[in-house]
Amino acid sequence: MTTINTGSPQQVGIGAARTPGLLVALAVASPLALWIGLLGPAWIYMPASPAAGTPPMYLSFADLATMYAQSPSALQLAYFDWMAWVFAVVGTVLALLLSWRPNSVVALSAVIAGITELALAALASKGDAPWSGMNPESIRLGAALVLFGYTALAALGIVALRAARRDPA
């Protein structure tokens, strides 16, 4: 891993001293959260509907992909079909690059990717439903991990940009 120059003694502060550790922590946390969230725990909770005769359900990413396979929303269909997987690969590659050799171009790419992926995930999860239909109480660990992974990717990019600004070489 590249050593990051933290500047002269006057410039070194708590944030500068923690930068390499924070880079590594975010570079590990982001892809780990993305992959566990996509492959593991439930994304949403759907309460029982006595009128429809359905029991309460915890739906994973795979369950949602099956449920949204016929979605009228092109973004929702794409996200649950292939886009989330591409986002996880892109996030993993960017995190690996930033942990191995941080630079401004990759860092800026991570910021843009993390923010874009977070926004598209929120819009895809919403689909054609109104925002008032989104119930934050139904979000479960899988969705929270993926949203955290995108946020951590953007934060990783910001930390790497700050480190690159302190050490432009």
C-alpha cells in the first residue's frame, strides 16, 4: 500500500494521522457490505395481509428480483436483474484500487459512483410507487448493508481525495 505523506508537523492533525487506517477500513467495509447485502439477509419486511391471505414475509434481494421481474419500471427491472451486481463489482474494484494505490481520478470515480449508485438504488427500490408508499420501517439488514456500502464507497473516495490533496505526488 502507498504511504501517504501527512504533511509537516504543523499540518498533521488527528484526521491526517488516521487517513491510511480509514482508507483501509472503508475499502474493506464497502465491498463487504455490498456483497453480504446482495447475497444474504432480508431486504424488506412485508406485513401479513389478511385480505389477500398472505402471511408476513421477509424478502431477500433474490426474492425481490423474482417479484420485480415483470415490473413496469425499467429502472427497477434493471436494478434487480443486473445493475446491482454491476454496482457491487464496480464498488469492489474501486475500493481495491484505492486501497492499493490511491489517486485523485479513482477517488473521484468512487465518490461519483457511490452517490450515483445510492440514488439509483433508492429510485429502483421505489419503482413506480409514490414516495408516500415507501415505509422505512420495513427496511431490513440486507437493504441497509447495500445502502451503507454505496455510502462507504463515496466516503472512501472523499477520504482518498483529501489524502491526495495533502500528498499530490
